[in-house]
Amino acid sequence: MKCKIPAVIFAGGKSSRMGRDKALLPFADYNSLAQYQYVRLQGLFEKVYISTKEDKFDFRAELIYDRYDVSSPLAGILSIFETLDADEIFILSVDAPFVDENVIEKLFEENKEGTDAVIAQSPDGLQPLCGVYKRSLLPLAKTHFQENRHRLTQLLKEAKSKFVAFKDNDPFTNLNHPHEYEKALKEI
């Protein structure tokens, strides 16, 4: 059964360490990493969106455009809640293709009343772009945004967040650098 909470893939980053837009890199049997993530999450969620600054994709997808000039996941979160009529959303970074159904299920098992966010935590630390965000986080998120404090980890530590521990870093491998992308292509 598919999850009723919408999933949003974050694909609006600058990809400066990769040297080119990682959302558009070919991956598995798909033309892009964004398309791979979009199709994969459609198998788990009733509604899947891509958060982006522009329509740069060669496949049909429901897009949520950033409403702010600044490039930050915080601006993306605000834009999503201003666009969607949803009290909760699942967020996943486009460059985390190994976050699987087991990780997502564990996050939803820990999703309790009274929390603002339920976020994955690997041995390497918090994974702020892998988790459930709730509308109740918005007042604090807006304050952080107005104060030009864009670090999600700081926001999440100040909010009523539940951090879900995972024993393995592998599912949270981010494809930030060309060598990480090349390694991931061999593993998929």
C-alpha cells in the first residue's frame, strides 16, 4: 500500500562539488538521477513531487518551484508548505539513491504525534534531507529564514525533532563528487 503523505525530491541544489547538475546525471536505466528517484518513489508514495528552481527535466513530473531567490533546503521546505496543502511531507535528496524502502518504513514507524520532524541519523550524523517534515515546524523555520540561518541541522535541533538512528552509513551515501557518482554507477 502506498503512503498517503506526499514525497518531495530535492533537486534544486547548485551541485558545485560535482561540477555539473547531479540531478541530470544518467543513473541506472534512466536518463537522470532525478527521473530514477521520481519513478522509484512513485512505487512507495501516492504523490511525488520535485522541488526545484526551474524545469530542467526531460520527463514529466509534478514540480514545486522555489519561491525564494536564495538557494537552500530551508527555502525549499518553506516553498513546499506554501504550495502543498499537506500537514506532513517526506523529503529525500535527489543525490541519495540508496535510501530504500526499509529506511523510509523505519522513519514512518517513528513518526509520532507531537514532533515537528522525524529525521534519519546515520553514524556519520544527521541526514536532514531524509525524513518527515511537518507543518508545525513552519513558525521556527520562518524565523530561521528571516534571520538568514539556513542550516537545517540547527533548525532540527531547536525543533521538536525525533532522530532515528541507523547503524549503517551506506543507504545515506550522497553523490556529491564525481568519484562517488562513478562508484554508485557500479553498485546499482
